[in-house]
Amino acid sequence: MKKQENVGSKVLRVVEKIVRNEVEKNCFDWPPVCMGIFHQPKRPKNVKKENNSL
């Protein structure tokens, strides 16, 4: 029983390190992975052309 508890605590520590590294990499990394959030160009106005050449 003691060995299972020891293995479980080691696994928990490894998972904690992995999660901490991922959070630091994703939250504090600059520039962020998706820069599309910051640059949102406006769509052009919908211009309907009249066809008078008939």
C-alpha cells in the first residue's frame, strides 16, 4: 500500500509541473499564439452597384 501512495504522489508532482509549465507558456508568452484577437479589420461596406447599362 505504501508503494502505491508513493507512486501516486510522484505522478501528482509530475502532472503539477507539466500543468504549471503549460500555464506559464500560454499565459505569459508574448506575442500570444492568436494575434487575431487584437487586429480586427472592419468589413467593407456592402455597396450595391446599379446596372444601368441595359
